[in-house]
Amino acid sequence: MAPGPPSSRGAWHSRAGFLMAAAGSAVGLGNVWRFPYITGENGGGLFVVIYLACVALLGLPILIAEVLLGRATGLSAVGAFRRLGGPRTPWAGVGMLGVAAAVVILSFYSVVAGWAIHYTALSTRGALAGLSAERIAETFGQLAADPLLSTAWMVLFMALTTWVVARGVHRGLERTAQVLMPILLALLLLLLVRAAGLPGFGPGLRFVFGLHADELTAGGVLEALGHAFFTLSVGIGGLLAYGSYLDRETDVPKAGLAIAGLDTLIALLSCAVLFPIIFTHGQEPSQGPGLIFVNLPIAFSGMAGGSFLAAVFFVLLVLAALTSTISLLEVVTAYLVDQRRWTRRRATLLSGGAITLLAVPSALAGGPGFFGEGLRARLGGSWLDLAADISSNWMVPLGGLGIALFAAWRWNDLDRQREFGRSSRLAGLYLIWLSLLRWLVPVAVVVVFLHAVGVI
């Protein structure tokens, strides 16, 4: 593909660069951290099968719709809805919801990513080697409760994210993804080779891929539905913004399949790495969020070369987080560039700085003071938990629903079909895609939303 047309907004210089960046947007902590632990909580097996079906039938149609809306308009979410729906359309609110969701998610996501940097440093210098299980568990508790340390790592991670986005679409987003995604895959495969030599490799794979449903509940099925949206980064507008930098001849449905496929592959490889380690060292697979920061360091500490392997894993976690956070910050930056006519540099630096300040309460969530003990006593959970709950259970499902409804019902029929089929070998699947987007996706999103807020 030739370089895109000259534009102050920027453009992808290759389709491969777009695919790496878009896949990086989807690949993140949800793949390497959240998917393994919710798989463990739901007993593996059939939960994974249901999750894969949800990605194919629900997440993928929205992903394709987002990219198509961006390419059709050459604008980010708010501008895209206004161009297709009219300057005063209420649908622009869906785009604004995406911008707000990106801000909220980045405000806590960056804290967790900062913890991963801390654990990378600890592992690199062998600080966790030989420690007892109790001492390793205390290490995470001390980190979460240390406001200065959590804040410092968060600021470092946000500075790195801001620097990448400020460099622009080609020099920042595209080049970074083309470097980070191959490294991420190489590190994951290195860990997989090591896991394949462990006694727990067979039991771990049977746990993840065996067709058993011993611990699967109706709530687990709905969690698989919800995670299918979360892991693909749909409903926020990041993929819509990425689509706006595409040339007109890209096969979007085919690209959507590649993005969803790579995202799913990394999630499954992460499980194939983590659960053999967990089973080999007698850890419980259903340990929840502590699986990464407590259970795995305990397991690594008892392995030959454990410090090196732990460092590799936490570098992997940092890279996965970074490929997602640059797309989250791009949502806000693209909005300010398109709608407020700011320069990219100004938009990125000011929004990155503002989000860093908003992330401080999440960094303080595990310690004393108002944002720590104070809010935990009042709310029954931390500020970080609150931000994660609002974004994941409210903002993202509603954003995904809005994108699906607009693309399926409000977008002009002829324009929608022309965009789907433009230069695509999968044009014949248009009616299937539209049917999923019109009927199955809205029903599923509403069910996920009602479950998340406790109605069902």
C-alpha cells in the first residue's frame, strides 16, 4: 500500500502497520492478565469455548463496524457520528462516551501497568528469588499500599504512552506497534517453550481446552460475553480512530478477522503459559486478580532460572499494556485534533498530563487517606475498583451498543454496504454481518449490561 494521502491528522504507511497497531489496541492486560484469571475462576474448558463464540459472533461485528465508520468519514468517533448523522445528532453522545471511557480506563490501567514495571525491576535484579510465599504476597500488598511508589511508576508509564502518541500516527503509533507486537509474540513463545517442559503442561492444557463445565455458571457465561467486548477494545472508539487513518482500499472485514484472531491467539497462548506453571507448583487456578502479581511470582521463585522467566513475563505484561494505552490516549487526542482543531502535540501533552493527574487517586487507592482507606470504608471497594467497574460494566457496553445500533440502523443502507464490500473478498458476508449487528449484538450487550449492574 502506498503512503496515505497527506493529512495533518496522519495516515498509516502500510496495511501491516495498521494491523499491528489495531491488534495492539486489542491486545493488552485483558489478554495476559484478566482472561487467564477469569478462565481460572470459571473452571476453564467450556468457558473458553463460549468466550471464543462470543468474540466471533458479537465482538467481531462491532470491531468491523468501528473500523468501517472511521474509514468512511476520515474522522474519530464524535466527528464520524456528526458527519453521518448530522451536526446536531444525539448519536455524537456515543462518541463522547467513548472519549470519557478512554479517560477513565487509562486512569486505572496505567496504575496496573506501573505495577508491572515495578515487578519487572524486582525480577531483573532477582529480588523475589528465594522468598517465601507469604513474603511475596506481602510484596504486592506493600506496593499497592505505597502511594509514592505506585504514583511514580504510573507517571513513568503515562509519560511513555504520551511520548509515543505525540510522535504521530506513522512515527508513533505505527512504528511502535511494528516493534512491540513481534517482541510480545516472541516473549510469549519463549515462555510457552519453557512451560511445555513442565510436569503441569498436560494438566494445564486440559484445564484450559478440555470440554468440561464443572465450575461454569450462568454468571460465567455472561462474564465471557462481557470480556469478549473488553478484550477487543470495542465500544471506546479507538479502533474507529485507527480506521480513520486507513486508505480507501483496505479490506476491512478481512483485517477485522486478523485483528480478532491475533487478539484471541495471544489470550489463549497466555493461558497455555500460565496454567502449566500454576499446576506444576501447586497453585490454585482460581485465584482471581492476584494470579499475576502473587501466584506467578511464587511459582517463578521455585523454578530454575525463575528470575529471568519472571522478568520476561513482566516485560511482556508491560508491552501488552503499552500497545493498548497508546490507543486509549489516541481516542482523546484524535477528538481534540478533529473537533477542537488542536495540534497533535498540544492535544497529546495536555490530555496525557490531565489523565496522569486523574490516575493519582487510583495510585493512592491501596494506601491510607481519603482515596485509600476512606473510600474503601465508604464504598466497600477502592477508587481503582470503582473506575474499573464504571468503565467496564457501564461505559464500554453502552458504547458498543451505540456503535452497533448506529451502524446497523442509522447509517445509510447503500453507503454501509458499499463500505463493507469495498475491495473486500468477504463482501458476500455482508448480510450475515448486518444481521448479527442488528439483532444478536444488541440483545447480548443489553443482557451483559443488566448482569453487570445486578439486574439479572
